[in-house]
Amino acid sequence: YSLPSLPSNVELVPLTEELMPAFKRLTSLTLPIAYPTVFFTESMEEPFHGITLMAMWQVDPPSSATVPNVEKPRLVGAIRCRILPSANLYISTLGLLSPYRSHGIATHLLQRIMIKASKEHGVKCVTAHVWEANDDGLEWYKKRGFEIIGREDGYYRKLKPSGAVLVRKWIGVADLL
């Protein structure tokens, strides 16, 4: 899988207090479960903050306009991870608003976090639970070199079906370039 260029109007930035309301909104819109307040509070603390990344979309001004664009960039995607034992980077959440998919934004979020976590925390692999009914999500992970390593029934207590698929990717040299 080759990494497409990140669109020039997208910037990957750390989570800030100013972005927190948008991060909460994005999470509620893109993921099928609600996350508790402590999840968001922890996202501002290390080591979580260092492996949380936001994707900001700046609307391009019309090419004929000489007036600079005054619209603020909007949060369209985010990844939030945690470090598990055995040098494992676990993806807690990865969400991207549907109109912004197929631009490579989520792949860039993942790539940037993998590189940072590998350098700063020595991680060797990345894992995530994917809701068993999320066929698009499973396909996305497979295209990026993740393999299915397990299934857990009842993982999502409030969803039907309630199972999750555990996926893993070993971080190779090519992932760090």
C-alpha cells in the first residue's frame, strides 16, 4: 500500500483545549459508542496526549480571490492511542468525517502516530478492536497491512452485534520512512 500525499489544505496538529469540544463531537459522530469524560480528560495528559493527533481541514479560497480565507480550519479527523505492554500501540479511536474520506487523511494520522510512538516509546506493533459490523473499517485496516488475530464476543456491550475483531500490524522499516 502506498501512502498518498496529504492534501495541502490539511494540517495534522496536537489536541488542544480549544479543539476538545470538536474532538468530542467528532468522536460522537464517527464512532458507535459513547466515550466517558475521563477518556477526553486523559487525552490531554501524557502519554495519551503525545499519541493523539487531529486533522484540520482548511477550506481553500477560490483561486481567483485575492482576499485571504478567514474561515477557521475545521476538525475532520482524529486518532487517539495508548501504549500497552509488549511495545504495543493500541488505537483507542480513529475517526474521520465521511465527506473527507478517500483523501488519505486517516492513513496519514495513523502513519504519523506510528512513527512517533516507535521513536518515543519503542512500539513494535499496532492493534485495534474493530466492531464486527464495521465492514468498511475492517477493509480499511486490511488495506494498510493489518491482520485479524482474534475475535471477542460481547466486546461492545451496547451494540448489536456485540463482537469485535482484533487487528494487528507489525511496524516495519517501510512504515517508519
